[in-house]
Amino acid sequence: MTEILFLVHRAPWPPDRGDRIRSWHLLKALAKLAPTHVAAYADSEEDAALALPMLHDVAMSATVPVRMRPAVVAAALTLPRLAPLSCGLFGGGGMAEHVSDVIATRPISHIVAFSGPMAQFIPKHFAGRVIMDFVDVDSAKYEAYAAADRPLSPIRAVHAYEGWRLAAWEKAVAKRAHMSLFVSEAEAALFRARTGLGADVVRCLENGIDLERFDPAGDWTPLEPSQRPAGPLAVFTGQMDYRPNVEAVAGFAHDVMPILRARVADAQFAIVGRAPTPEVRALAELPGVIVTGAVDDTRSWLAAADAIVAPLNVARGVQNKLLEAMAMARPVVSSPSAATGIDAVPGRDLIVADGAQAMAEALAALYADPPFGVALGKAGRARMVARYSWDATLAPLAGLMGLDAP
């Protein structure tokens, strides 16, 4: 008999950020393969109460303890044993005991762990198949953070430590797993190169896009005219307390916007996403920059944009914000890093621009040629329809788990 235990570092509902979008669709796909039990952390009691009803609708059982450990406690628990700090941040709440109970009382044949820290809850004695969805090579992300931090700064030491320890942790976990999954072939290839593991056990399982939800002809509410600023509008969407997003919008506002506004005087830039940091909020003081904070529906802003921008310097895996924008038939201008991993043709489906000058010139050209922007958006939408439905991207899942397709 087959039953699946799905371990998730953040409850996969609502699917309103990159990790939860992937984990929600992965959960639905797993539940089609076999009865599935979910154990996931929530950041608050409110988050747990919101997630549990939806998880119970899909899964055979669900538990969502609240993650309570502050960073100082995580450090105290992990540093003496040279473990990654992230393993300490995601712990407690009776998770280990719950996993043991489920395995003892249910015929669990497969454990799927989503994000590296959840691997700590896979019992050493578990005899079934272990599937590890790392999503991205997180150790490489922290190494990039450390390289960009100020020399001799405490945060650089923290990031360097986390990159070092995560690299060892990821390799050890992957050796324990029957299959390790990554969101793009570029991430999978990087991991194979870093660990020496082969393509037989390290594979790509791509993200998809909800083509019915993100549809320019779909059921969404347009922005009120008073909400949309006058002038050509570039939009960035994302979680705005996430460091790569913060650095991306700060660089765009400070470096790209002055060049762009010298060419297009009324050009506007809207930063759309929840939890903006003080640094992000301060960007609204710059000419042409708007910071919305959380919005009811990002589709309203996507549809109102003349261009969607993704000027990320540190970008792991596949950027859901680009899939969403292209599905909404909006022209996209992306950095090379953000476009990596997306199976699309630069110049036909999206524009890839390297550096502030190139990005400003690309946007100015788009604004000067509206038919080209329309054609680019239509091509992007067509590429999403042809390539990135969730049914298509998750179709290999059963085979990767050693199960028959439903």
C-alpha cells in the first residue's frame, strides 16, 4: 500500500509567494498519486488557521505547528554541532514526534521533503523512498550573499558560515535521498557539479503557472484609474522583505530610473508586494517610484503595466514573477540572472538586459514602440501555454518517485 508524507518548511496555503506556489501544486499532484499526509510549519497562529482547512481538503491528514524559534535560539541549537542555522530556524513544535507517529500508524511508503531544513525530520530508520525537493541550491545563494557583503561585517560571517554548512548538509541529504529535485536544469546541473552526484539521482522538476488564473482575459479586477500613475509604468512584484528583491528594486530605483527618466520624463516604477522593508519604503521618495505594499491581487498591477521588470542580481531557480507576467501577456525586461532557467527565447518572448544602461534603453524602446510590446507579451503568453502548465511540468513526478502515473 502506498501513502505519502509531505514535509514542508512553510504551509503551502495561500499560494501567494514562490515557495508556497510550488509546494501547493506539488501537494495537489502528490495527492493524486496516493493518500498524502502533510506536516508543515506556519509563521503564526493566523497562518496555521488559514492553511489547515485547505490542506484538509486535499490531504488525508494535516498538521501545522507554529514555528516559534527566534534566530538567537536557532544559533544556540545549531552552532555547537556545526549545523546550518536554517535547520535551527525550522524546528520544534512537536514536528519530529508527529512524523514518528504518522510513520508508526500509517503505511508511509514515500517521504517527500520540501526545502533542505525539513530533511532533519526524516527518520534514519525509515525504509521507504525519500524524495528531496531542494528547489534551489540554497548554499550557493548564501555564498553569493557573503561575496556581496561588506568585508569584515558580522553578517558576512553569518552568510559565509551558512553557505559552508548548507553545502555539506545538502550533499549529505542528497546521498540519503533516492531522488533530489531542483526547479531548473541549471540548478540541478550546479548541484551535480558541487556534489559529484549523477543525473540518475539529481533531476529537474520545473515550476509551472496557473494559466487560468494568470490570463489577460480572466476574471480579475482592473486597477482604478486613480491607482494607476500617469506615464509609462514598469512593475516589479515580489515579497519585499526578501533580500534579492530588496536589492533588485533599490538598484532599479537608484540606477535605472534616472537613466530612463532622462529618456522618458514621466516614466513610473511600481514596487508591488507585501512586507516592504524600511529601505524599500524609502524608495517612494525618489522621482517616479511607487511602493504599494500588499495588494489584493497582483494581476491588477500586472495588467496595468507597460512592462514587468526583474532586475535581480541574485536569482536562484525559476522566477515565478516572470512566469506570471508572461502568462498575463505583459512584456518582460529581465536581468540575465532572473531569466536563467526559463525556457523562452530572448527578443521573442522576453527581453534580457544586462546592467542599468541596457535595462533603461530596453524600456525606453518598448515605450516608444507599443506594437512591439504587445507582440512580445503575446509571444510570452504563447510560450507559457505551450510549455508551463502545471500538469505539464509536474507530469514526470510519478516516475521520479517510482510510482505509476494516475
